[in-house]
Amino acid sequence: MKKMKELDEKNFLKMALIMAGVVMIFCAVNAIFSSYGNAPKVPHREEAVLDAAQPDKNISKEAENSNNQPISAAESIVSEQRYPLMLPNMRPVYEKNSDVVGWIKIEGTCIDYPVMYTADDGEFYLYRNFYKNKDINGSIFIDAHCSLNPRDTNLIFHGHNMNNGSMFGALMKYKSREFYDSHRYVLFDTLYESQVYEVLAVFISKVYNMSDNVFKYYRFYDAQNEEDFAYFYENIKRLSLYEIDLEAEFGDEFITLSTCENSVKNGRFVVVAKRI
């Protein structure tokens, strides 16, 4: 009987240990699944970008989520539509100076420069170079009265007419019809898009007195209606040094390249081009 009792106690102890082990395993498994079910979801890449408020971030470098899983092509397209990718050729320029808004180039001329924009100080780059150092040549810059986002109808570019032909000095060659015939197009890359413009009018003007009731090309930024557009369009075509067989209509976008011209006091030489 004593041996039987000892055996029963051993069996009971063994069964108790087994049951305790089963309970511990069950609790551990249950805890794991419970934790997994309640774990916070990894935010979508676009949501993360929005939360971080980084609209100018290079989205292409964000091609993986926090689990290092590649995103789908559809997700990538949606992201690019929301935050356009900066052009590869503009990224290193922008990183050196965030005042840059694009690059202007006219094939066959020395005009091949970054374009600056400072809405709070319209003449900051009048005598400063790309690196913000004082420089008599200045930089090519967009008039501070222009709006880039949303974009105005007409963006006015300023640049010096240097004696050596640099900066906007080459624009003077447009006085020749023959030069125009072989240099009709102006290339302008914004930070996000390559654009092409065709020269629409070439003329000589001046900076007038405030009280002068005349067409002032340098005060036309945005056409709010067809009447505003017609006033701008009819005047630039009337002033053009030669007839150019290119038409424009309300809704078109323009760039106006302006530099000094010495044939009249406060003179300006102007080239207007339409986006195509």
C-alpha cells in the first residue's frame, strides 16, 4: 500500500507539471497573438510624408516602407502626382541654393544660367551671383511681383546687358530677324518640369514714369480675363521689331526676358516667348 501511495503521488506530481507546462505554453501563445492583433499599423509612405510636412522631399528615395518592403507602382504614381519629383539636373543646384527656381537656356548663345527668385527682396540678385556673393554681373532672376505657385500668366526675367555679352547681353542679337529665325526657342527648366517657349515678340521699351498712361510690359503679370490678355497681346505684337507668325490666346503662358537697352533713357530690350 505504501508503494502504491508513493506511485500515485509521483503520477500526480508528473501530471501537475505537465498541466502547468501546457497552461504556460497556452498563455504565451495567446499573448503573442494578442500583441500581434493590437500592434499599431505601419503608416502608408504617403501618410508619413504628409505627417512629416516634407513636400519637397525626394520621393524616389522613399521607395520602401518601414518594413523595407517595396511599394507598388500604383502607390509610386500617386505619390509623384501629389509631390512631383525634382528634375535630376535641378536637384544638386537646388541643394546648393534653395532660391533657385529653374534654369534658362537659349541654344547657340551664352544664356545658360540658373534662375533665382526672392519674393521678399526683388533686387537681392541684381548684383549677387548664384552663391550670394557680390558680383557686378548679378544673376538672372524672376520679378518679385510674379507668382510661381499658382503660376502667373507671365513670368518676367531680369538680367544685365553686360558689355562682354554675358548674362542677358545676348538678347540684343534678337534685333536681327536672321538671328531670331535660328533662335526661336527658349528652354526653361523649372525644378520639376522641362518647358519650351517660342519667341512671340521682340521690342524696345523703357521704364516709364508712374503717371505715364502707356503700356508697361514690366507691370503685366497675370491675365484675369480675356480683356487683360488682349491688352498685353496686342501691345507686344504692335511693338515688335518685326512680324512673327506665331499667335497666342487667353490661357497661354509666357515668359518675358528683359534687359537694359541704351538707345533711349531707361531703355529696355524685351523678348516675349509663349510656352508650347
